[in-house]
Amino acid sequence: MADVVEDMIQTWAPEDLWAVAQPLIPVAAKRPQGGGKRRADDRAVLAAIAYMVQAGCSWRKLPAALFG
């Protein structure tokens, strides 16, 4: 399943798009107290957004197994 996820991320957030987008994404803040939800992978989120725009679906209908 991990290979399928990586393939989807590579398809919807290819290297050239990621190279442009990555510097624009803020660094995650440190949480010294811990807790809370784990931050999703930035590139997976970018891939999900690109998929959503292309497919025209809502955020809730994204395949969670592929985009987290």
C-alpha cells in the first residue's frame, strides 16, 4: 500500500511542482508540551489539493487511504 501512496503523491505532486511549493510552506512549529494531532505530510497534502482541483470533488470525498 505504501507504494501506491508514493505513486499517487508522485503523480499529483511531481518533483517540479514540489520544488516550487516547498519553499512556500511554513516550517511546523515545535510542540514542547506534546499531544495534539500529528501533522500530515506536506507533499501528500499538496497532492491531495491538486487531485481535488483536477477531480472537482470535495475535501471529505478524498480517498483517505491515498492522501491521509
